[in-house]
Amino acid sequence: MTTPVVLSSQLAVNPLDAQSLLAAFGVLGVGVVMFAETGLLIGFFLPGDSLLFTAGLLCTGTGQHGVKLSLGPLLVAAAVGALAGAQCGYLIGRRAGGVLLARSRSARLREGAERAEELLDRYGHAKAVVLARFVPVVRTVLNPLAGALGMPLRVFTVWQATGGLVWSLGLTLAGYALGSSIPDVDRYLLPLVALIVVISLLPLAVELYRGRGRAEAKGARR
């Protein structure tokens, strides 16, 4: 029989902590979080990058609290959640237009919307949809924004699937590879997660640098 103390500890889940989510919900939790973070504006605060990386690491059995996940089901849950969430966000934006974003009182969401619009203006539909996957909050906002702005469904679907698979499977496999090659790697989980987040932002940083260089070159020719 489960004691009240044990039951309360199981119910005390920190939604901002990847290990807490995985210990409570396992592979199913990964799929749900991926869907919520990429498809619903209320999911912008969820730890998408760190959750994928930590889940991949826990597939090696090196995590704390005896949590061990299966790699195959994890990859399926991560990919399905990320792709279905983005598509849902796009459809919500297409139906509701910009109403949801306009009514939001969250400064982070408004900032994310501005950055998403900058990506779309600077890089066009395809590249912006892929790059947004690697930027927290922006990957939440860009999907409904794309629908609200009337981005063609086929274009959005192709490129959100491309970016979604690279992001979700790439981070999960990175965690798995690291956990398989380094004993007791979970001791260094926090700095590793921070490193993964920084690495995931590199594609956007490179594109912004290139875009600034092109803008300066055009200005010099005038």
C-alpha cells in the first residue's frame, strides 16, 4: 500500500525540472511536453532542450533515482510530440489569427513574437521555421504566428517536420551518446544541459551574424 508520504512525493512534480518530469511521467511525459511547448502558448516555459537531452541520457541507465527509459519509444514520443505540436500551433494561429498573441500579458511571449517576426522577415518561411526550433519561446510562438500570417500549409509542414526531427532526435541522441560513453555522466548534468542549450542556439547566432554582414555589405555599396 502506498503511504501518504510516498504518494505526495510522486505528485510533487516540478514542471521546470527535466529529471522531475521524467521520473514522474517517463516517455509519455516527453511526448506531452514536446506537444505543449511547440503547440500551445501556455507551454512556452517548459524545458524542451534539457528534457530531450536528459531523457536521452537516462536511456543509458546512468541517471539518478533509478530512472531508465527505452530509446526507441523515446525517439518516437519526442518526434511525434514535436511535429504534432507545431502543426497544432499553426492551425490554431490560422483559425484565431493574432488574437491569442495580442491578448497575452507575458513579456516573454511578446518578445518571442517579435523575434519570430524578425526571423520570418529576414530569412523567409523555410529557414525561419527550421531555425526557430532551436530557440526557446520562439519555437512556441512562431507556429501560431506562421498560421496567422497565412504561410502556405505545405511549406510550413515540410519545414517544421525537417526542423522538428533534427531538433528532437538530435538532442535525444546527443544525450544518449554522451551517457553511453562517459561513466556517471549524470553528475555533470546541469553544466551539460547548459552547454547543449548554448550549442542549440549556434545556428541562429551564425545566421544573425551572416545577416548583419550582408546588411553591412549592402549599405557599403550604396
